Amino acid sequence: MAGMHAAPRAEDRSLSGRLVRAAFIAISLAFLTIILVVPVVSVIGYAFSQGARFYFDALRTPDAVAAIKLTLLTAAIVVPLNTIFGIAAAWLIAKFDFRGKQLLVTIIDLPFSISPVIAGLVFVLLFGAQGWMGPWLQERNISIVFAFPGIVLATLLVTFPYVARELIPIMQMQGREPEEAAVSLGAGGWTTFVRVTLPSIRWALLYGIILCNARAMGEFGAVAVVSGHIRGSTTTMPLHVEILYNEYDLTGAFAVASLLMLLALVTMGAKTMIELYGSHRRRSAATLAAQTLGREP
Amino acid sequence: MIGGSAVAALKPGRWVQPTVLPGFGLTLGTTGAFLAAVVLIPLAALVLKGASLPFDEFWRIATEPRALASYRLTFGASLLAASLNAVFGFIIAWTLVRYSFPGRRFIDAIIDLPFALPTAVSGIALATVFAPQGWLGRLLAPLGIQVAYSWLGIVVALTLIGLPFVVRSVQPALAELDATLEEAAESLGASRWMIFRSVILPAVSPALATGFALALARGIGEYGSVIFIAGNLPMRTEITPLLIVIKLEQFDYLGAAALGLVMLIVSFVMLLVINAMQGWRARRAGGRG
């Protein structure tokens, strides 16, 4: 998706060329500063506005600790499940030809284009008190909505395509010949996957997992709808940020927000590392080829 | 972009091409089970709930004044933000592709930050920075511009989250541009503006349009980064996703389902448009290469 751009071509050295260049750089920097850099830096500024003691105390409150634990636990369930799904879907789509494949790809992408609020709403309509399965669940005393399972389901839905999305193009690029050779030499399916496929997709897989994890830990809208906002029990870190902010505890809100921002920065750092090591050339080749070939036969 | 179809090569009456590779049943079963449990059944619950309303009742909820005001705001602000991103995103992409300057790699890296930044974080950061006492709001207040708690704030939030879509769509298209075409135009005496209008813009417009549509689609559904800065006044600064949340909080499931169905249809249409655009772009690229 990014970072694979060649060094700029030779520049225009005329006066007007240099003026245009200066204007473009100035506009870019000004726009990014206002819209991106100042808000991001402000998170740190506001988080530490009452000193480091206050900052660390805000992160140590029982509600904050509970929110951090809930967020980690949710990601620990969601990310492995979506990884299994992503690998299965990518193998299916890249290694076989079957009718309805294009439709399947479109459906896998669907969670990217629906609003997070819709992703939460569907589970309320399915499992909530007035939902399709509400009465049945109530008889058995099972709560899904406004409880942990609902948070997991909503997070699963919004992060659904992340791993599959990274794996499908690269596995399609690599074709079937390596696996076909392994199988015809007598390797089993599992051996073929672990010894032949996995080494060539590991960077894309890692990248997908990291993106999936970042979204799983940072999701707000979908989780807000299904969580019920029960303090210390069904509030993830982003929801805890919202609660503190609405209670005018700005320093506390920004302290927790700074942890989430750290997660975003680590994610982007990991992405840059992955692009530098291993997959850089392959990823860009895959992207270019996918753009050039397109989907038309 | 993905899913090359060799279906044309399938024999009639057969729906899967035979191959020596194992795992078709296993991966089809796993993929199908996950899709059904996580995506299809939940979305069906929404469609069926919406469809369980008599049509005139559905229409009444979907077109009540408060809902109409929220559509206007959501769509208008997303359109404005996507347009801002089309202009500034293009300038940034151009700057990153064409010029080398100190910090270029750093700028290139932070473009993706809005993708990775949780929306609650960007939400409270923008709301605080643009509040009348905030770092930037303080500078704008004497000019009589209030960004926070107004529709302007919504546009700012949607611009932030939409930016990477435009830059990352346009960047590769600009990088792939054939330099000889520009040189030829220049040697034939074309001005800088003419080269831009007749050589560069036509070549990158499919990518620009795709980025614009992606940013628009993302903006229409956005919730987290908007609600903190929006003010959330009914009829004035209340976006549609928030109206759905409010209806849910009032246990008005049918009302929420009706509005949710409207939004789902809109996102589905956007998805089809974006797919068509990517096809257009792929054909362009294919025709050139």
C-alpha cells in the first residue's frame, strides 16, 4: 500500500520550477501539520500536562487497568481467529478456481466498507433483548450483547478482512507451481503449506496480523454499540478514553489515549521494518502486478 | 484488485477446476463458516429487521426530518472532506513523488498514521486542539472561526481519516507516469499547466477518483473521530451513525435497524462504485502497458 516509491526523478531547475516546488512542499507541510502533526503531538502534551506522576497514576487506576486487560484479552481472541480465517480464505482464493470466487472476494471486503456502528448494531439486533435470539438467550441466562462475547464479535467483524487482504494478492502472485511441485513429489497438504507456502508469505502474514491487532485494540464505534459501557467490566481502552473525556478528566483521557497512540506508532514502525526486510520488493511487485492485471480475465 | 478469475476456463457444468493441490474442502469450509458466523448472519439480521417493518413505516422513519438532516450533514461533510483530500492529497502525493527534500521519508511514513490511529484518539485530540482554548482553536477564535462543536469540526475529522486513501491511491499512479510523455509535450512547447491538464491529470484521474471514493465511503460511516468534535446537536451537528446509536440507547431497535439498513445500502452502492473504478483504473493501466 505504501512506501514502495522510487527516488524522485530529476528535478526542474528553472525559476518557475523551483517556485512550484517550494509552494508544493510548503502547502504539504502546512496541511499535514494542522491536520495530523499538531493533534498527534497534542496527545502527548495534554497527557503530561499535569506532570509524569499524574500521568502514571491515571494509568494505574483500577478502571484503566481493567480496560487495558479487556483490550488485550479481546485482541488475544480476535487476532488468532482472523488469522486462521485469513490463511484459509487466501489458500482457497489463490490456489483454486471455482465459480463465485469474485463474489466471495467482494463479501470478504464488505466489512471494510460498512460503518463501525453498523458492525455493532447487527449483533444487538441478533443477540440483544429485542433481537432475533434475545428471548432464547434470556431463558438460558446467556448475555452476549453488553458483555464480553459481544465485544469479541463486533471486533471480529470490523477486523475480518485484514489478514486475508494482505495474503490474497501475494499468494496469487506466487501462483500454484511451487505447491503443485511439492505435492507431486509426495508432500502432504500440511507439509506443503508449512515448508513451501509459509516461508514465502511470512512477511505479508505478519503485516496482516499487526494491522488486524492494531484495529482490534483501537476499535471504538462497533465496540461502543455492543459494550453497554459498564465501567471496569465492559469498557475497552478506547471506551475508557471516551468515559474519562466525557467526565472532563482530560489528563486521564489523554493518558490512556497516549497508550493507544503508542500502539499506532509501534504498528507503523513494525510496518516500516517489514517493508525494509524481506517483503519490500515482493510486496511492491505484487501491488504493481495486481494493479496492472486487474481483475478482468 | 484481487481475485483474478480463471472461471472462464471452467468447463460448463463444473464449478471447481480440478487440481492436485489439497485443501479445497477444508479451506472452503473454514472460510464459509467464518463468513457465515461473523459477516453474513449478522448482516442478515439487520436486513431482516429492517425488512420486517411495513414499507411506509420504514419510509417514515428513514425520511423523518431528523434523519434527513443527519444524511445531509453526513454526506455533505464527507463530500467536502473527500474534496479537500483530493486537492491536498494530490499535492502531497506529488510532493512525495517528484521532490526530494529533508524529511521526505518521514512525511511519507506518517501519511499512514490515520489508518493506524484509533478513532477515539484522533477524536479527542482534534476536539481538544480545535476547542476555543485549544492549541489551534485559540488561533482561530480571534478570526471568528469556530471549528470544534460545529459542522466544520466534522469536516476536519473526516479530512484527517480520509487523507491516506487519496495519497496512497495517487502516489503509485504518479510514480508510474511515463516521463517521456511529459518531455515530449515540453519539447513541443506545452506550458507547465498544459502538461498538467492534458498529460498528467488524465493519467492519474482514475487513481484520484478511487482515492476520493474510498475517502468518501470511509467518511460516511465514520463515528469515533467525529462524535467528540461534532457537538452532536439534533438537526444541526448530528451524523447518521450517531443517530443510530441514540435510537439504540432509547431501545428503539426498529428505528435503528431502519437507519442502519439505509446506511448499509449506501455502503454497498459505494463498494460497487469503487470496484467499478478499480476496474477502470486496471484497464487504463493495462492499456498503457
